[in-house]
Amino acid sequence: MELRPELCPPVVGPQRIAELCTAIETIAGLLERGESADAAIAGFNAETGHDYTADYFLTYWKSRNSRTSRSRPPDPHGRRSRTSPATS
């Protein structure tokens, strides 16, 4: 079944996806360290047109991993998040 173009979600390029992932990880890192992320969350919401709360950023990768069989992408800086299990 093919949908009319206006019914399809917009195509998001790999660079934009990488930017969003970086922003999500930055906000999650702030929250994990107990730092204020209010300004970063407000900026993310303004840029994306959403109304996400802190809980969204703390549970994002867990929810993504439960919906797909892919694991969290590796951190380009070699760091591991405290919320993600170590892999062997």
C-alpha cells in the first residue's frame, strides 16, 4: 500500500538524527548528574515542536531498545552511560 506524500512522515536525514541523539544524550547526562536540564529541555522542545519532560530523556534509550532489536549506538567519545548495561 502506498500513501500519498502528504500522509507520509517527513524524511529526516542522518545528520539531523545524529544531532537529536546528541541533544538527547546531553540532556540525559545532565539529569543523571543531578544538574538542571530545564533550559536544554526547553530548547529541545522549542526546536522540535514537542513538549517532552525530563522523564522522557532519562528513559529514551530504554524505550528505543524495547521497540527495536538494535542496541544503543556507541558513544563516539567512548563513554558509557550509567543507565546502559556494559556489553562484552
